[in-house]
Amino acid sequence: MRIERIVSSLTGLGASWVLWLLVVLSLVALAVVIERAVFFSSSRDDVDKLRAEVLKRLKGGEVKLALGRLEESPCPEAGILRAGLASGQRQELEREAVSERVAAEAERSRLALEKNLAFLGTVGSNAPFVGLLGTVIGIIRAFHELDASAGKLSSGLMAEIGEALVATAAGLLVALPAIAFFNLFQRLIRARLGRAEALSRDALAELGSRMAPEGAE
């Protein structure tokens, strides 16, 4: 059958190709971790200080200065708040519309923050199974070796078993760091988006309280 031929051909290749696949996956995962770490580091800002400066300028009625301060900040929290303030100062827009624009900008920021993390999570989830595949292939080859040697243990048989076990270990070594960094980045994303939401609520509430008397007049 075709499936048996495919399995037989994979078995004939041995577990070494699985190890090379894991090496490639680990290198790509490492590149993703470095790229995301650089991105998160370069897009940081002192959010507490930013919040204090923006609220101070809003209380003074200096909306343009507040927007200018937000444009200087590289952090996504500033971008989300900037979208809210730019919409909030337009009196013809209802509060619900402003909230929708803030939500849309938050979603864009989330997508930017999560770039390439799906690959990292996939590697972390599936690398053990790739390693297990190498182990199964190695065990099958070991049984073939055992059958060919009429049940006698040989150095070739021990080598096949050793290679099989190495594949499982390699899969775990690739998966554990990938999952750890994936969870770390996800936690950072949740924290940033949470701070952005809180900052937007504070700033829009301040802006709304200043515009309400003007609208009443």
C-alpha cells in the first residue's frame, strides 16, 4: 500500500533528518525570539510618566500638545490613546464611535505585537511530536536491525536506539524554550493592552469632562 511505502521510505532515511528538521525549527524560533525581543524593547516607554504628562496637558486644555507627546512615544499604548484623543476632540462623534476607533487601533496594535508568535507557539506545541516521530523511526530501524542479526545485540542496534532517544530529547529541548518565550510575550502583550485601555479610559474621561460644559453652552 502507498502508506506503507511512505512509512518504509521514511524509516529508511533514519532519524537523522528529524534531528536536522528540529535544528532548523530551533534556529527559526530563536530568530523570532530575538526579533520580538528587539521589537518589545524598542517600543517601550514609561507609561506612568506618559499618563501623567498627557492628563496634565488635557486638564490644561492643551489637547494638541497631548497628541504631540503621544506621537513622540514609540509604545503601542500611546498609539491607541492617540487614536482615541484624535477622535474624542471631534464633538460630532458620539462616545460609542470613539470607543470603536480605540478598539480598532488596539486590535491593530495587538496584531503588530503578536507578529510571528503563532509560529513560536506552533513550534513549542509540535516539536515534541516531531521528536517522537524520530524516536518511532529509530525504534523501527532498531527492530529491523535486530531481525537482520537474528536476535543478537550489536553496536548498530545500540546506535539506532540511541539515535531514537536523542530525537525525543531534541524535540523537548526545542519545545520548552519556545513555549516559555511564547508565554512570556503573550503576558507582555496582555499587560500592554491592559495599560493602554486604562490610559485611554482616563484620558477620554478627562477630555469628555472638559468638552461637556462647552457642548452645553
